[in-house]
Amino acid sequence: MSYKEVELKDYEYILSVAENDKERVFFKDQINEDYSHDELGGIKKMPDIVVQATSAEEVSKVMKYAYENNIPVTPRGSGTGLVGAAVPLKGGIVIDLSRMNRILELDDENLTLTLEPGVLLMDIGKYVEEFDLFYPPDPGEKSATIGGNISTNAGGMRAVKYGVTRDYVRGLEVVLPNGEIVELGGKVVKNSSGYSLKDLMIGSEGTLGIVTKAVLKLLPLPKKALSLLVPFESLEKAIETVPKIIKSKSIPTAIEFMQREAILAAEEFLGKSFPDKSSDAYLLLTFDGNSTEEIEKAYENVAKICLESGALDVLISDTEERQESIWSARGCFLEAIKALTTEMDEVDVVVPRNKIGEFVTFTHELESKANVRIKSFGHAGDGNLHVYILRDELNEEEWKAKLSEVMQIMYDKAKELRGQVSGEHGIGFAKKGYLKQSLPDKCINIMQGIKLAFDPRNILNPGKVCE
Amino acid sequence: MSYKEVELKDYEYILSVAENDKERVFFKDQINEDYSHDELGGIKKMPDIVVQATSAEEVSKVMKYAYENNIPVTPRGSGTGLVGAAVPLKGGIVIDLSRMNRILELDDENLTLTLEPGVLLMDIGKYVEEFDLFYPPDPGEKSATIGGNISTNAGGMRAVKYGVTRDYVRGLEVVLPNGEIVELGGKVVKNSSGYSLKDLMIGSEGTLGIVTKAVLKLLPLPKKALSLLVPFESLEKAIETVPKIIKSKSIPTAIEFMQREAILAAEEFLGKSFPDKSSDAYLLLTFDGNSTEEIEKAYENVAKICLESGALDVLISDTEERQESIWSARGCFLEAIKALTTEMDEVDVVVPRNKIGEFVTFTHELESKANVRIKSFGHAGDGNLHVYILRDELNEEEWKAKLSEVMQIMYDKAKELRGQVSGEHGIGFAKKGYLKQSLPDKCINIMQGIKLAFDPRNILNPGKVCE
């Protein structure tokens, strides 16, 4: 499909929509290079126009204009994505939603929070905790926007106990590709009123509509929380313990795994020391609840299972300070690993949680076989791994070949284990080929049909997901 | 769209697919009249062929034949629906899935249950409890199949704390309209791999595909549970208390409301006596958890709120027997009310939970204004009402006019309160017009586009939901 060449008059129209504010509408050479890529940076393309929208009405007017004039539009939050979903592959307009960052309402009778898409994840937690409330989804990247989290159905650490972003989105206000503003869902707890367009929008990576408002479900804040850091002599031993924990029915809030290398990298990155780094591998577990009795029973049970499975120790962190030092290290692994190499790319597969040990072992063997550094950490408790392949000193050609070889092997393995291509980072542009391999053609065709139903002119975030 | 006239040779082919078993394939006059309607019976049409399928392969072959020969197909479970979704409006083939009722696997490392769609809701709970596990969704109609629950995204009583069916479906095996068998999702906890076809399938009332297998998420069984029966002098007073309970952050598992009339009807229906019927209105609350400390704290707090809001008493049921007597009454309200009149129809609106008081008051006023008996009960804690309009002695014409007048008024009110047409019973055929009124045209168009992407020949359950 060919699009209209963007001209000065298009910029002038978009500028007029944005109150002629030149601080938030940019044209061609005025555009910051950051808008051409996301966090990993491997996929690049500059947009022709960037508009930092401040309201759904502005988004709607821009979208309507683009629709009528056949100009591609790519929505963008904080740009913390890893698969190129926010890269304007076909140029055109980028709508930056990061200025739409107001928390609009905390409704304590319905236990909902209504907010704009540009609110940062880190600000949601802080805000609702003041009211003794809790927004459970907890992806590692706290500077992501909630709009971005919704677009990828991000899961994070607490998915083991609390589920993923989808489970906490009650309603969305969305600008459709033709510029129309619609509400999907609302404050209601149940809904069986036609096909769930809200659930389709969640995880659609900005290809079906642009989220301009969200109504999130909140829970009462658990009164107590506690973390366990459990060293093991090898990652395999650590991960083998996970299905035993799940089987015990003492379900932690989070079960993460990490290795010494990632911890050392994080220490260097943060300039802060980690409570223990004498062992090769660790499980990091959290428990939360409202009574000490309940939490103690759960963690004592789990500690026992870990020790029986070969844990070298069980370190309890019940002070906020100590928990913070552990979790801040966990939170910066991606950036710490990034700092170790010249460039990297990632695999975000999810497998059934009793298969994660097999997948990690496989990855380790692959590292030596393929002769490339592969670092992984991730969500042991929900089967979602974040595996990073490091470029180091490879030249462009070698890197591309190595990456494609190693990735293919990993996605094949995930498929064999009945896993999925992405647990929470999405497909974007980078993983399209792997999605296509992983699903029956008919499912891809149906997805394309859905895209067509929302966006018959294919102007919203073209070239992504199933296209 | 016109369909092929069903002939004997079509029956013969379907019979051959079903191992020539005449005990489970029926043609024209051999077909039991029950297949022409669902639980409410207001919408009727006989199919030409009924096949009681026993495997996904059979469903696939039937569907493929129907697709190639342009014969409409309607899937059916227990037939406990209330909106005509399982009625074969255009005749053709009914695929009855109730014989596909095997529980296939309980996976205690992934905490999942894999089963066929014809398993009854009541059998799931019983089965998993033996393993100290818990399937939280708890719709009133326990003889519904899990396939039916998935098709309407049923919610039930425990949605207040645990969410709805959607939240517990990890994966589905589905036969598409062209006969292809696909898997959507799986045992994985997280998934961000393209548009969520699984979530689209949930709540699509058998119009996009036929569920032939489901992977459900289980939780550890809470160790303790307790119910409170709280009498109030009026329903308004009872319901006004609900937002105060939610606000207190002591979230019960369930908050139901009921009136004396429904209780008396249930007593008569069951032939069993209810612990208290001296008051006009009741809230029925359950609490569950793993420690007595935790539950006691919560219910004492809630009991206090109820008494401060004018409750006449707080009756605690901590024996299984007493809980059973209360909940079995609650479970039979629909049938008990049905026994009170000649015919009835229902409204299953959902409103934000702090608006349920206003809606109930409105319904009460409407009852006297419109001069028709209206009985309601339902899920006070999640804003989902089940309102029944009773025909009594009205003749056909009066009944139709009255029903349409009263329903329109109620749906208008629900819309005004930012509610939705259906909380959990779905749209089927009966509520199509109200769905259309409640959503922007563009959303209906998108739903039609989605239907087209799955079912370009419109042969699967035609005439339902958005068509």
C-alpha cells in the first residue's frame, strides 16, 4: 500500500490541531532522533511529523486527518518497547502520548483508577498506595507508560499470583483509525455484551486503535510483604524447584530467577551492593497478604521445599530497605546487561511453567554451541523468560547471521514445549516472522481480517504484528 | 443469506461421521423438541439435524461439510441459556456437545485443568476440590456446561473477589467455521503473541468457533469459608450498604442480594426451609481465605458496617450444612421464580457497582408504574442484576407490548448509569436490538467485520450477537 508523501501543509494542519504550539509539534529535521527507534534500537525510521498530543480530541483530529489523507500514524509512549512496535516504519506521523499523563479519578466505591495513557507505571503504584490500594501488574520497566503496558498486555513479576495487565483493565477510551472516539467496557465488573473489543485492543500494540483513557481495577493493598532470596549452586537446580513450589499450593506473589553475572552487572550499573552474590544462581520470591500468620505459613513451607531441593540458604528480607536493594537490582537487569555489550536483541518466550527449567538448560547449551554470549533472567514462576543475545565484537553481517540462527533455534524449542513467541513484549516488527511460524496460517488470516475491520486503509501503525 | 435446504443425504453424511450411531444423530421428526429452545423458551426453531458429537474430529468434519455445503450450524451445551443463543434460528445442524464431557488432565505443576466443553460446572468444582484446588467462577446455574460458561463469559457469585470465566481460561481448542481445528493460548500464564483470539472467542456465544477443549487456570483451595446472612428492612437499605463494604477494602468473595419473595419461592421450590425470612431484604456475603485471623477480621469489619447502615441482625453461617441451605436457595431463584408465573423474560444488565442501588430502586418504581410483576435478585457486589419480568395472565399481544416497553426503559436506565446490556447471559438473539442501541454503530460494524474474518460464509450460529 502506498501512502501520501507528507508535506508542509500537513504539518501546518497538525500544528493547528495542537493549538499552534511549536513546543509539541515537529516537522522533518526538527524531530529528535529518539523518535526513530525504541529501547533496543535495532529497527530505525524517522517520522515526518511528531505531535505530542494533550487530549483525546487532538488524537482524534490528527487520526481523522491522516485517515482522510492516507498518512500512516504510529502511536508512542515512553519508547521502552523492545520489538520496534513504536517505530514509524512507513514514516508519516508519530503521536506521542507521553504528555497525556494525568490521573483523572480514583473511585473508591468501584475500586477503579481512571487515567490517561501517558501515566508512567511507577507513578500508578505510588499514587494508589496512598489510598491503601494496589495496582498489581509489575513489569520490570517502571518508566513505561500504562498505554504501553496495555498495548503489549505486559505481565511483570507479580503475574504468578495476580495475573497480567489484561486482568486489570476494566475499560478503555480508544480513538479508532477513522478518528472516532469510542468507549470499550467501563467501570463494570462483568461484561458479556458482544465480542470483547476491549480485550482485542489489549495487546494489539497500537495497530487497532489508540488508547486515550483507561479504567483500571484496583485491589486493597496487602498489609504485609516479604521477600526470600534463595541461593543455589546452579541455575538448573534453582529452576527445578519452581514446579515443586507451585505444586505445594503456597503460591508466592513473584518467583524470579537470576544469576551472579546479572547481579554483578546490576551492582555496577546501580553502584549499590547486593545482599549476596556468593552463589551462581538465585530464586527471588515475594509473598504478600494481610496476616502475618498467612504469610509465614506460606514462606516457611516454600523455604522448606527450597532447602529440600538443594538451596544453599534462605535469606529473608523483611525490611523495606533490604527488599528495595534486591528489587532495584532486579529492576535494572535489562539496562545492566545492555551496558555489558555493544548491541543486543531479545527473546521473550513464554512456556508452561514446568518447562522453564528445560528451556533454560537448552539456552545454556546453545550459548556454548553457538559461541555467542546469551544472558537470561526472568519470571520463573510464570514461565516467561527474557533471554538476551549479546553482539559483543561481531561485525554487522556476522551479528545478523548469528542472531537469526540463535533466535530460530530458541523459538523452535519454545514451540516444541508448547510455548508462545511472546509473553509480554509483543510482536511489533521484530518478531513478525516468528509469530507467523508459530501459528496456523488461518489464525494469521483471521488476525489480518480483524485488522481490516478496524483499519480498512491500513494507516494505523502499519507493518506490525500480523501484517 | 440463503442456505442449502437440508436433505436426507446430508443426514446420512453426518451419520457416517458419527460412526453411524443412530443414538446420537437425529433427523427432522426424530428430533426432541428441547433442541428448539433454551431455558426461557421464548425463541423457538427446530433444527433439521442434531448430532451429539464425541470428539473435536467429529465436530471438525461436520463443520467442514456444513461449510462446503452452506448449511447453518448451531452449537449447544446444556441449553441453560436465556437469550436464545443456542436456538438454530435458520434450521440446519445442531451440534450438541454435552457428550464431550471428559475431564482430560489435572496438571498440578501448572495448576491447570484440561477438559471437554460438555463438562458441567457442578462437576468441575467437585473434581478439583479433591486435589485441594479451586475453580472460582460460580454462576448460579450449576448444570450449565463449561463450554456455555466460556461462550457467555459467565461471571457468577464470586466475581467480586475472583473475577469472571475469562480470567480462568488459559487456552482453548476451537473448531473454526471452515472445520479447521486450532489452539488458542495454552498452558502459558502470559501471552502477547498477536491479537488475542482466545479472548475474542470467550463471550462470542458460539458465533466465531466451537470450543472443543479448554485449559482452565486453578487456584489453591481456600482453607476456610464463612457466610453472613444480613437482614435489612428494605432492599434499598441493603443495597446502599454495598459501596460502603467495597470502600472498606474488606472485600468479600460474594455479595448477593435477595428479597423475601424470592426466598419464599425458593423454599417452596426446594421444599427446604431457609434460616431466616422475617425481613424484607437480605444481603448474603461469603468470605474465604487461608487463616481464621484474616477471615474474622474481614467479616467483623463488614458486619460492623452493615449494622451501622441499618442491618437488623448479622447471622453467621460457619457450618457447611447451614451454608448449603442458604446457597442452595440462592442457586434456585431462577427456577423458583419461573414456577411463580406462566412465562417470563429477563434483563441481565451490569452497572458500576455503586449504581446498583439506584437501578434497583428504579426497577421497583417501574414495577408499580408499569403494572407488571418484576422480580430481581443478583450480584450486588459486582453490579450485575438479574431482573425477571413475569407474564402472569397477560395475553400474547399484551405480553409482547409490556415486555418491550419495560425492557426498553430498563436498558435506557442502564445506559444512563454507564452500564452494559449484559453482565453474563450474553446477547444471543433476544438482546441484539439492545446491544445495537447501546454501542456506537462503528463498534457494531467492527464486530461484524470480525465475524466475517472468522466466518465468511456466515454459517456458524447465524442471526446472533451483532448480525
